[in-house]
Amino acid sequence: MATAPYGVRLMVGVAATAVEETMKLPQTILTYPMTLVSQVAHLVMKVQQDVADLVNKGDETLGTFFPPKDEQPEWATFDDEVTDTTPEPGGERRTDGRFALYSIGEDDEPPVQPSPVTEPEPAPGAPAVVADIDYTALTLAQLRARLQSLSVEDLEALLAYEESTKARAPFQTLLANRITRASAK
């Protein structure tokens, strides 16, 4: 088979490509909006980078003609610059700097740790269920979890105890609602 001249082969190739792309158009037209948005976003970011580069170059150039002052505002202080030796409220400063609260000198004794907070013991004459479930130390969520295992008599005793001691409304409401539900069964 004889080969066609170069120009004819080029024109046939362009025509074949145009037909193929036209046949793909219904499938690719759906991606065009996203492609357009992506290209616009890329262009915007590129312009922002170019503007930032120009500003930085301007700062460098101005810095050669007008050197920056090394002054800091009087309100600006940093941990390594603190020269104030007045004691902190609540005691003396152990060290200067960032880790002052966590540092102990060689001759210093460790700070006294506060004793753990303990819940008050139930008052004498309190119902037995108060001590059994350690009611005075329970949070509302912990009490809610234990209510299923208590009888109506225990719930009423807890409600009476709560009303006579702390009278916390959420605890009273929780106990009263549980008594109502348990009594209805």
C-alpha cells in the first residue's frame, strides 16, 4: 500500500481525534465544572504566592535602605529576659524561665503535695444503703448506674437522706423518678 503524503495523514489524524473526542464528550462534560474550579483555585493560589514573594522581596530591599530598629515594645517580655526577683504570689520562685513551676534546685526540698480530697463519711444514723454503695462519694452518673440494683425501700431511704443532707436537686429528681418507675412495675 502506498503511503499518503504527510499533510493528508496529518489531516486524517486530526479528523479521527476530533471524532473520538466528540464521542467521549457526554462522559467528560460532567467533569468540566470541577476541572474549571480546580484550575481557578490553582491560579488564585499561584497569584497569592507571587504577591507574597514580591512583598518579601520589597521588605528585603527596604531593609537594606532603612535597617530595622532592634527595639522591642516595653510591654513585650520573654521568659529568658525576666529580671524581676519579687516572689510570686503563694511563695518564692524556684527558678526563672519556662519551667519554673516544674524545677527544683539542688538544695530545695520537693513541694508539699496537697492531701487528696476525701468525701465526708455518712452521718451516724444514716441508712445502711448509704454506706453500702458509698453514696456520699458517688457522682450523678455513678448513682444512675447503680439505681437498677436497688430496691424501692433503698431508693426511698436514699431520697430521704439526700433531702436531709445536701438536698441536691439533680440527685433528688433522679431518685424520685427511679422510685416512680420501680413502683409502677
